[in-house]
Amino acid sequence: MKIVQSLFFILILLSTGVAEAATTVSSEELLKNSEEYDGQDVTFKGEVIGDIMIRGEFAWVNVRDEHGAIGAFCPLELTEKIEYRGSYGFKGDTLSVRGEFHRACSEHGGDMDIHAEKILIVQEGEERSHPLAPGKARASAILPAIVLLLAIIHLIARRFR
């Protein structure tokens, strides 16, 4: 029985290692070492930003980490679970994108991209709030009154010239 359990455990470890064989890289690493990674399977993690651009049965997803962004080209169904896209009002879903890196993709006009085979949502995005600072609220109430007062003073001064 222990032999069967050991073999089962080894099989699980081997299958996990094969599934995660792609090197995890940052956008900075991809830019600095683009020749080295060209044509290699990579994993890139970052926040979805902007719109998902649908191209027939495929889509473009822009993913940004702390150093920069890269476009991921993938089958449309891989984008179906993406709910939040980064913008002023939203923090986008954090994705793990695995696929083949191209430093100058001949299929896409020479752009740098990743042809994604797998996309996982690592962390769900959320709505961002941008509360108005108390000082700005007061200034927005006081400044129009000051402008109006100055306009009245200017009109009175013009009348008495």
C-alpha cells in the first residue's frame, strides 16, 4: 500500500512540475532579455488594464506589473472570467498568464507579446474610491465666491473710471 501511495505522490509531483514548467518573469526581465525568452514558455503576472479587445475568436488583454505592461493574445474563452479591468475607478483582476513569448511577433506586426495558453485569476479586482480631500472641498466652495467678489469689484471700478 505504501508503494502505491509513494508512486501516486511522485506522479502528482511530476505532473505539477510539468504544468508549471514555464519561467515566471517580469516585464522588465522580458524587455532586458527578450532574445533569451523569445519563443519560450513564460508565466507573467499582473493587473488587467484597459479594455479587452476582441478579434473574432481571439482577444488581446493588456497586463501590467510594477515595471510595465505586455499584451497577451489568447482564445476568447480564456477572457470570459475576467471581471475587472484597471482604470481610474477600478483595480483590475490580477492574472497569471502562461504562454509563448514573442519579442517581435511576425503574426502581430512585430509587436512584443505573449500567446497565452492559460490564464488564471490570481486575485479579483475591485472598485476604487477616490474621496475628495476636505481641503479641496472647502476650496471648491470658497474660490467661486472669491471670483464672484472680484468680478463685482472689477465692474464697480470700471463704472467709476
